[in-house]
Amino acid sequence: MPPHTLVRAPLGVEVRGPFDAAWTSVLTPEALAFVAFLARHFEPARQRLLAARRDRAQRFASGELPRFLDETAELRQASWRVAPAPPDLVERQVEITAPPERRMVIHALNSGASVFMADFEDACSPTGSNLVEGQRNLCDAVRRTIESPLPDGRRLRLHERTATLVVRPRGWHLDEGHLLVDGRPVSGALFDFGLFLFHNARELAARHSGPYFYLPKLESHREARLWNQVFLLAQAELGLARGTIRATVLIETLPAAFEMEEILYELREHASGLNCGRWDYIFSFIKTLRERPDCMLPDRWLVGMDRPFLEGYSRLVVRTCHRRGAHAIGGMAAQIPIKGDEAANQDALAKVRADKLREVANGHDGTWVAHPGLVATARAVFHEHLRGPHQIERSESGPEVAAEDLLRPPSGSISEAGLRRNARVGLSYLAAWLSGSGCVPIDHLMEDAATAEISRTQLWQWLRHRARLDDGRPVEPGLVRAIVAEEVAKLRSGDGTGRLLQRLDPARELFERLVLAPELAEFLTLPAYELLRTLEEDRCSP
């Protein structure tokens, strides 16, 4: 793909298109120079950390188990707390997530939620358009100039009171192929973080807020330390006061669950809390323990937060955060309102209420929802059970969470229905992602990359260990191929959109290749991004 000629890039920086001329307001020479500055400074450390991840993953595959670190025991026993929350992050009872698409940004900010997390990661397909338009949308949202036309001629605008904006950049493992520095793709994390911070930090401060972030996919406190170093250097370079940036860390990998306190400590002057990223956590549980047949998970719908290994994870997040003065945010309610079937809709809302009641009883200070229609339901539960904006000062009781509590897999059956659901979700999501949509409603649930990861890793693990279905049949390659073919045929004959159907063939090829591979791929989005870039280039070829 040729470099974009409309963008004036600094020396050694190459922007690769296609980009609209209007996007030069985001990809300014100064902003690109700032991202390049971060990339040059931190890329060697990022690569060392990714190599350390691969080494540890190999040790887990060879039989080693995650553990609480002996070398940091003294830190866990010491008395320290994170910095106090800024005023607009004190109350976080309901948080809503969505990709930074223009209309979704407005609806999320207007939803009545406490916080809106604009997601450049699992809910965003990283096309050039999505990434740069998303940054422009957030610039407009920060300045309250964002609007969008409605079919009746009116304009959708922000309410007087809106949610606090928090941005989730991509994880350390993802590259950004649209921007090369000294001939190499930059980190997707630094691209997303750097552009948002450069354009909005001072404007947010002027509006009595700040640049707030959610940090995804961390696997160790050393990865948190790198983020803290990024924050310190970025603040100094932009003339921001130390501690201006605030970050909430998603505990969504099994290794990170054993280093929660260390992660908070590394970020303590910038930390705002931890979040139970439970769908990615389930994916990480499968991936980390993939070679252990005794750790196979049953059908996805049988793996709920009431299972001991997830219940212990939730309690440990709360205990860790409250001991250190941080917010403990609960997990995602992925349900979306069901129109035309009131009984089914009420059943879905009842599941949301039960889920949020469990979280607030465990001690969480807030929770996540995926749709504006769930905000009122979630808020009612927290409003009823909290006496203030949070319950950080609540003393925790009950036994300590031990390593074996986090490693105990749930029992349950594996069914053909579960196999089919994994195939359908994985195929549908991947086809949509390759079409440019990273947030996809499937079977009345809002799915993102995390649930697609669960789908493909479960199938891989069941194949790896020749799991048996509840009717006695072994899970074999021929059975998986046959079910994938049947689900593809159903999608073709159903209500799939034209764009989804256009990408169904490459989605099927990639999905089958990953599921049937002898070794488990680290992330679905790594090979999928290579394919996405190829499709993007093909669309722009003369």
C-alpha cells in the first residue's frame, strides 16, 4: 500500500494509507512526531517484554503453573495506597463500552452511565478509517462539538451531563501497520495512546477532567511498569503535571491475576483501579492451561461468574483494590435489549440484575454494560446496595484467595450445541471484523474479540485432548470441519449482511486454520490483522 501523500510526516516516519484528506487534523506532523518519539524510546523494551511472554507461555505449556511471586512478597505485605481518584472518577457504578464510532460515542456519553470506555481494542476492527476517524470523534467529543445527523433531519448531540471519557488503547502485542517509524510498524498501544493524549490532554485539563485510560491484556507487573514509564515520559514531553494520566488495568489474563498488587504498585501514582475483564480472562485460562486435559472448560454458557475459579478471581480483584485504595470494577453484561419479545427481554434483564447483584455483594464499586438499554438496570442494583459512590473502605472478610482457587476448572458437559455455537460466533465475528466491524450483535449478545477468542480456543483445546461430547462422540477434525461447513451454509442462507457474506470465505479459512493448527496461536487478531491489511490494500488498488 503506497504512503499517503496528503500527510506531512516527520523524518523517518511513514504514513501508509488510504486516508481521507480530512484526517490530516489528526495525523498532524506534531502528533506523528510525538508518537514516533514514544515508539523510538520504548520499542526495544516492548519487544523484550513480548519475548518474555513467549518464554513464560512455553514454560506453562511444559507444565509450570502460574503462581504468586516469591520475590515480591515483601511488597504485598507492605502498607501503601494508590493516588486518590480525581473527582470525575470517584463514582464509577456503571460503565459502558463501545468502539469510537461517531454515533456510538454520542449515545454512550448520553447513556446515563458514569463512565464511557471508548474502545480501540477488542471492539474495534483496526482499519485506517476506524482508527483515525475514532480519534477525530473523540477529539470532537472532548470539545463537545460532536454531532451526527438523524434520519428525520435532526442532529444527535451531547446532553448537558455526560459520562466521563476513558480510552482503551490496544495491547502491547499489537502492531500498527499504518504508521512506520524507521521502517518498522509502531506499537498499536502507543499509536492509540499517543494520538489521544497529544490532541486532548490539555483540553481535558481545561475542562476539569483528564486523560484517562484502560490498559488491556497485561500479563505481568513489568508490563505495567513499561506503561508507567510511558506515562512519565509523555507527561514530561507535553508539559503535563506528573500524575495527570490515570489508568485502570483490566485483569483479563490468568498470569496477571497472580500479580494484581504488583501491577497496582507499578502504576500507583497513575492507578485508578482494576477491572474484571472476564471474557478475556476465560480465554486466557484456556490458553495458559491449554496442554492440561484436566483444565478443559465445558460449554461456554456453563462458565459463569458463580463458578469457583471466577468467583475467586472476582473476590481477589476486590480485596486487592480496596486494600490499596483503588476501585474494583466488575465485568461485562453482554446482553442487548430484545425487541418484539417482551418475555425474552425481561429474562435477559433478570440475568443482568442477578449478575450485578453478585458483583455488588462481592464488593465491586461498579460494573460494565455493553448497551445503553442496560444502564438503568445495572445502576438500580448498585444504587440500592451502596451507601455512597463506592465501597472502597468496606472491610473484606472471608478466606484468602489461594492459587489453587484461581486454577480450579469448572465441571460440565461439552455438547454439539456448544461446538456449533463456538463455530457460529467465531465465524460471524471474524467475518464482521474483516469487514470493519469489531462490535457485533450475535444471538442477542454484544460480542467482541474476546468471545471469538473463547470460541476458537475451546475448539482447539477440545480437539487437542480428544474431548467427548455428551452423546459420546469424540471431537475430531472431521466433525469440526463438518459443523463449520454447516454453520457457514446457515449464515449464507440467513440474514447476514452483504459485507459479512463477502468476508465469510476468508473468515472460514482463517478460523479453520487456527482451530485445526497443531499449536495454539497466541491471539486471533494477529493473523487476522495481516489478512485485514491485505483486504484493505485490495480495496484501494486501482
